[in-house]
Amino acid sequence: MIHEFEWARDDWDRLSAGTIAGHTVECGAQCTGGNCLIDWETIPNLADIGYPIIEAQADGTFSITKHPGTGGRITVASIKEQLLYEMGDPREYITPDCISDFTTIQLEQEGTDRVRFSGIKGRPATDLYKVSVSYSAGWKAVGSLVYGWPDAYKKAQAADRVVRERLDRLGLKFDSVLTEFVGVDACHGALSGPPSPDLAEVTFRIGVRSEDKRAVERFTREVAPLVLNGPPTVTGFASGRAKVEEIIAYWPALIPKSEVQSEISVTEA
């Protein structure tokens, strides 16, 4: 947009509009009905969902639409859900080019599968860049089993106690041991409340992480034996023993823009 419309690098309102246009479509069909909470069952033809198109104007206004005949739906509601995605302070969406104020966005349903953006305001950029650093942070492994009715949750809890007792007896030390009961509280934790005693099935999932790879490898040998040595009516073990994986951690930092020199290199094949 800067190139096409010859926007100045300090035209903060237009730069902010361009930023918000990119933010709206960055997750593809999430703004055209995918992953949409409102009336999700009525979204048409998700198997052939249409991807978003930005129709931008030189004054910073733009519309989001999609190709005719494709699935999905573009409404003010679906657009708002995407605008809130990965959002911190809506008044200060910081990018290398500007600071966008999402609270100034005006949305209008222009027609079927078409939403117009206007009124967007922005402010000067900061003097810092965000740097995303990846680094090696040890090892992890995750194992799981599925327990069936009756008393599926009780059986899964018993399996968890057995594994943890075995790990304690072996003297294995971990930075973290995490258990989830999928079907009970894996998504919402304590907010889930007590489960129904008539649950048809519960997945017991336990994971560990440690700087000691040998400890993690030893853990992987403690889940499969529960098939014959633990609570009954178990399944979900056909994938075999849990696998040890390296943990690649994420560290965000800031660096002065003055320390970064940009270059363009063109290579001909």
C-alpha cells in the first residue's frame, strides 16, 4: 500500500489502516467464517471456504470480501472476532511502521460478504524492533491412554497416581510434570467443575520436561505398562511409547532500530 498509493512514511493514520488490513487477513479464512464462535453451525460450506480479499483505497479506507461462490461468511461479527485475535492493548498495537489504535475502527456491512473499514487512527512508531529468539530448553515427552465407562474419570485419576508414584520411586527429577484429563478439564482447568460420573471416556495425558534427557527417556517407559498393570477398560495405546522431543523455547526482546541495517539481495538462478 505504501508503494501503490505513495503514502508518506509518517502518514500514521494511513499506515495504521494498512496495518489493520494486514492484521485482519493474516489468519486467512479466520475472518471469512473459519474458527467463528458466533453462529458457527450456520456458516455455509466450510469445506470450500473462501479466503479474504482486501480492496484498498488511497485514503486509507478498505473493504474485506471474498470470491463469489466460495464458502464461509463475512460479517461485522466475524471481522470483530479476528480483530481481537492476538490482541494486547487495543489502543497501542505496536508494529515497526506505526502504532495502530484499534478502538478507532469503524465497521460497516456494505453488502453480502463485504465489510468496510474507515476512521482508523495511528501514532508514530517506537524506536525499537521486537526480536523473536528461539533457543534449546531441554527435553519433553507426552504419553496418553483412553479409559472407558464405567468410572472413566476415576480410572484415569488412578493411572495418574500410579505413574507419579513410579516416577518418585525411580528418583527421577523433572522441571515440570503436567497431567490433563481430556474430556474433563484439559481446556478449562478448575473452571470445568466436577465431571459427570457417566462420562463415556476420558483421555489420561501426562507430560514431563527436563534438562536431563535420560530422565525424560525413562519416563517414556512408564505409561504403556498401565495397559496390563493398571485400571481396566483402557485403549488408545496403539501408537506405542511416547517420544522424546527437544524443546525449542521462545524469547521476545527489544532492540533499537538504530542497531539494525536492512539490505536487499537479489539472486538470479
